[in-house]
Amino acid sequence: MKKVAVFGNAGGGKSTLSRKLANITNLPLYVLDKIQYKPGGVPVSYEEYKRTHEEIISKDEWLIDGFGSLETIWLRLEKADTLVYIDLPLPVHFWWVTKRLITGFFVPPKGWPENSPLWKSSMNSYNNLWLCHQRLTPKYRDYVLEAEKNKKVYHLKSTKDIKDFFESITSN
């Protein structure tokens, strides 16, 4: 486990899982939201994002949390030796986006760029949930089935799977 891609729909707990996994494995954590956006939620240029992404995936070790873009997600999944796909039921994703929105009024979400616009970012997450579920989730599911032939794949479909994942990682 040297190059780990954590991915899935919005509000699935990718950032929380990634932080915990980085602490366990001592892999350097790269949060794509912090690479794509400056403080205040201002996007960097797409070219700058792609250049930074390429620099990261060319390193010997990394743990990358997030989506990024359609172009870069597939590059990252190919380069990874370990895939952690969070594929919870859609209502759980909706609920966790809602929890993040509510708690975000009191404490900024961890892993977000400083002063990110909470309301706008949350509405984008809500908008992307269904779109991702319809368009990307079937592709992700097919991909991880095929990737199991030559990569370590953790397809986490429930909160119990997430708990079991951490137990299996810490017992190794």
C-alpha cells in the first residue's frame, strides 16, 4: 500500500477515512479540494490543477482523497496500487452532506480550503450526488471489479464495511 486512491460519491466520508488512513499508514495525504481550490473556494486554473495532480501521482507514495475531474480520476485509479471505493447507499450520502452542512455552520469542514463557501459547496454536493450516482457509480463499480485482478481493492458499501476496513488495516 504505497499509492492509495480514496474515491466515491460526495458525502461518503472520504476525507475522514483518508485522514485516519494517512495516520495509520504514514502515507502523505493529498486532498484534491485543497489542490483545486484556494482559500475562499476560488478555483485554481484547470491546467494548474492537472499539473499538480500529475506531480503527485508520479511520486512513489501518496494517498489521494477526492474526485478532481473526469480526466484525472481515471489516471489516478490506474496509477494506484490500492483503491478504497466508498459506495454507501445514496440516502447515507445525502444525510452525511446534510450533517456536514449543519455542523459546518459551527465548525468548518475538515479538509476544505480555508473560508470555503459552505452553502454553495453543499448545494454543489447535493447537485452532484444524483449525477454521480447515475453516471459514475456504475462505472466505478465495474472498474473496481476489474481492478481486483491486479490491485488491492476495498469496496466499502456500509458503515460496517468502513469499520471492518480499519480493523483489517490496523491488524496487519
